[in-house]
Amino acid sequence: MNLSLPDQTMHSSSESCLEDDKPEVILPCFRRNMYEEPLAAYSNGSIISQLLRKTIHNKRAIDDNHFYLSNSVAAADSGQEDQSSVSSKDSTVEAISPSDHVSTGVSPEEDHPLPDHLQAKRARVENIIRVMAGSPNSRQHGDGERCDTDAREMREARESCRENKRKQRLPQHQEKPGSSCNDNCNTKEEECHKLKEQLHSMQRLLRQLQEKFLQVYSQEDPEFVVREAAGADSEHDIIGKSTDACYIKSQNLQETLKQELSKAVNDCIDKVFKKVSSSTDMDISHQQRVCSTPEIQISLGADRKSLAPDHSQAEEISKSRSSELCESSEAQTSQDQTEALSLVVRKPPVTQVSSVTPTVKRPYPVHQTPFQFSYAPPLHESHILEHLLKYGPHSNFGTLPCMPPSMDRTSPDSVDLSWDAVAMRSKVASSHFGHHHRPSSMGAVGVDGLCLPHVKMESGELQSLAERNPYMSLNISFGSTIQFILHAVKLICYFTPSIFFFISQFNRCITSQLIKWFSNFREFYYIQMEKFARQAIAEGVHDVKDITVSRDSELFRALNMHYNKANDFHVPDRFLEVAEITLHEFYNAISATKDSDSSWKKAIYKVICKLDSEIPEEFKTSSYL
DNA sequence: ACCTACCCTG
DNA sequence: CAGGGTAGGT
């Protein structure tokens, strides 16, 4: 833990790290996309429908594990080909994204009028979006910088909301008359934020999808690109008259995507390392060594087709979601992070591990690798780091090896929140972490893998560390994960050595959290001591020697209930001794009326802190956690 | 100015 | 257990 760093530097680094959205980094590869201009021209309300219309309806892509995307696509699908499912769709979509209901002139829904309640809902959503469009913060999308600014402003607005909440809790009674209005405003504002973020997410997500589809079709059917480039007419042709053809193509889409993505894997890795090695002489041999560890070689040597099709696609979708839905997921939960970061790392179920391990023995690039090492500055360190953490250096950080599928779904939240939380706040919502059962992909990485001193560790050391510590050795692929992340971190440092400050901020927040916890524990301890000391005095105990602390003592039970509720830890005898001494100190001080002094406890603290014991080694590792 | 302990509140 | 105010130390 490094607490001696310049705060201002760290703050500036970390804050900008976390407050920036990164469409600029994510999307450079899309700039050549012919969809870029139409995207920018679409209104807020129409863009989703337009994009969805362009998107090939691949029902196989609809995976329950990816509810967000599935609902988006399902909405379009059902609108076109299965009106009977409208009502069920509505119930599903309602809580997901209002964007799904927003349509334009080409919407098939026009041909099939919606039920009244759906129309009302649609009108409501459209109205909200119109309000957003008219707000000062609202802008047309398709411009990365603007998205960036929007996201930042939304965060600021959320912070402002949070600030308002905080102020409302203050005993300032003058706010009473307007409190309900404030609540309404805040609620509405939050709703707008949610919608806005969801829109952004959907736009980016769909843009990625378009890019992928475009590439696929450009190879399978060069005319497709020509038709697409021809403009709206050809688009209508594809969407309307040629829908069947699209569907037929969609049958092969999954396989094609898989193949294309797989083909890109080795090429990208090779290119990246060639570029890196040619651009620097920094320890590149080591990095290559890291990337060619036997474990990784196994994966490299594996047949690309060995990637299960479903998994491959799921991975693809997951990747998209990983990046696109960070903000929206956070917005959907609409919760401040109020719970402590789980520092205890637990093993995920083995079955879950095995199901995802094959995909993450190594980074998986895709054609549209948003992060390119040749991409010129200005890239803020936070861009790179966040992107790496979201995508990995080759766009696949969303499927970390030690993340079971269930966590995979929440990975965007987890990743994003991890960094957000640790840098902005010192706490992380447990809901995002699977209620403390979250595997340690980020926990261990954040605390250990990215801690700068640890970065210097060789991968072998990390592996052995993982093996020694059962709370770190989550599964067999933990080592490769660490290697992967270690590698990513090193590469980050090529661009931004000052990432160190971000890491420092991370540690600072972790430290602050720990300080708070220990402070609370300590507080409870001394409160109990004072309480029982006064109780003894009140009960007429005259001799301090009459006050003892044993395992049967009420004091001990109270403390044990607090620290060791499950009673699964054998409290050392030494604690009883120290507790008794503490009690005596309090008794004596109170008896001597020293408690009239405001700092009378400090003398006791001084005495007690000298009695502290060494923490046993085994306790530090795992077995008592 | 910054950090921390202490204290209080919810 | 967390958040926040305050006081005191550096």
C-alpha cells in the first residue's frame, strides 16, 4: 500500500480514469464503417429501430445468459415475425430497455398496431426520450467525444443527485415543503439517465454488431456491401424484400462469425507483439515468454474450431455487452454502492470454471479489436486500462477464466464497478459482486495482480502464490488469468507509466476501507469495555481483581457474537487476557474519574496497543477467513 | 492541507 | 457497518 503519493496527481489520474466514457477508444475501428453517418443522423428515438432493422435477426444469438441483447433482438424479431408474442415480449422488455419500443417509420409495428397499453408505453418512452433530446445535455449521437461528454455529465449529474440526497438527510428543515418535488425530480432525472445510458449502450452495441455483420457479408457476398453502401433503398430492400435471404444468411452467420473471429486471433496477437517489440526494447522477451507459456501454447495450438459455436457467439455477445452495458447496468440497478468490497475471495464452483476456461487461456482478439497498440495518442491511461479491463488487450476481457457464466453476465458491472468503485469510492455494491460470492478475477487482480510491486512478480511466482493460497487459486486457469492481466498491465505501462497513480489510488481506497472496518471493530471493542467497566462499578465492584474475563463472561460473549458469530474460530486465550486488562484499565480510569477528560481513553489505548499479538501466518493465508 | 481518531447517527 | 462531522495531530 502506498499512501505517500501525491494526492492531487492521483486524484486527477483516477478521476479522469473513471469519469470518462471511452467511445473514442472503443470505436476507432468503426470510423470507416459506412454506418457511421446514418448513425449520426438518426434521432434518439429512431436509432435503435434502425439499427435493429439492419441487424440480422439471429435467434440463435439470443441467449438467456445475455438478457440485455437478447431482449433487444427479440423485440425486433417478435415485431416482425411473431406478433403473437408481443405481450410476453413486452413483459420481458419493459424492465430492460425502453429503446426496444422506440421505432421509426420503417418499423414493422406500423403494419401491426400495438395494443393500447403498448402504445401508451411506447408513447411514454418516446416522450422521455424527447425530453432528453431537448435537454441541454442531450446531443446527437455517433460522435465519440460527445458520447464521452454525455457520459461524464451524466455521472456528474448522478453525483449531484447523490449530493442532493446527502443534503436532504442533513437536518435542514427548510427543505420539507419541496422534498416530494425533489424526489420526483430526482426520480425522473435518474430515469432519464438510465434511458440515456441505455441508448448509448445500445448504439455502440449495435454498431459493433453491424460491423461484424458487414464483415461477414462482405466476404460471403461482396454485393452486400455494395447494396448497403447504396443507401436507404437498398437497405429497405434488404430489410423488407430480401428478408428471407437475410435469414438464410443468418443461418450461416454463427459459423461464419466464429470462423472469422478465430482467424483473427493469431493474426492480432502476432501483430500486436510485433508492434510492441519493434516499438520498444523494454523486456519484450519476457513478455513473449509470458505469452508462450505452455498453458497458453496449448490454447494457441488448439484448433480454433474447438471453440464451441455457442460459446463463441456467446463470447462475442458477452464482449459487446461487456463494454456497452456497463453504464446501463449500473443505471438499471440505480443503486449507489453502499456495501463493502469483498476482500475475501472464494472459489467458484468447478463446473462453472470448466465451462469457461477454454475461452480464456489467452486473449482473444477479434477483427474489430477496438484497442490497437498502434492507435495513436491521445489515449488517456484510463482509456487503455478500462478498455483492457473490459475487453482485454484483444477485446475479450469480458470472459475472464475464473468467471463462471453467471458472473460473466455481470462482468461488465463487475469490471467497471471495480475500478469505478475503488477509485471513486472505497466500496463496491455487493449486488454487483454476486453478494460476496464473486470469484476473485477482479478482487485478486485488483489487489494483487495490479498492485505495482506485485506486477514485478514473474508469472511463475503468481502461479505458485495462487497455489499456496486457496483463496487466490480459484481454479486451474487462475494462473493464466494472472498472466494475461499481468501482461496487459505491462503493456499499459508502455503507454502510461503514470498508471501507477491509478493503482495507488486503488490501494488507497482498499486501505481506507480496511481502516474503516478495523475502526468499527475497534470501536465496538472499546465500547464494550467501557460499558462493562461502568457496569462493574455500578454493581459495586470494589476490587479490580474481581473483574475477570473468561469464555463464560458476558463481555466475551458480546465480543464473540460480534466478531465470531458462527463461533467457528477458537478465540485465543491471549485475547481473554488482553480483554481483561482492558477492562481493568477502564475500571481504574473511570474509578479515578479520569473519564472527565475528553481524551481519557487514549491512555488506555496506549496500554492496550502494546499488548497486541502477532497475527499467525496461517491466519494471514486462508484457513481462518 | 491532509490524515486519522473519535463520536454520532441511521 | 457505513457515512459524516469534528477535533486534533502532523
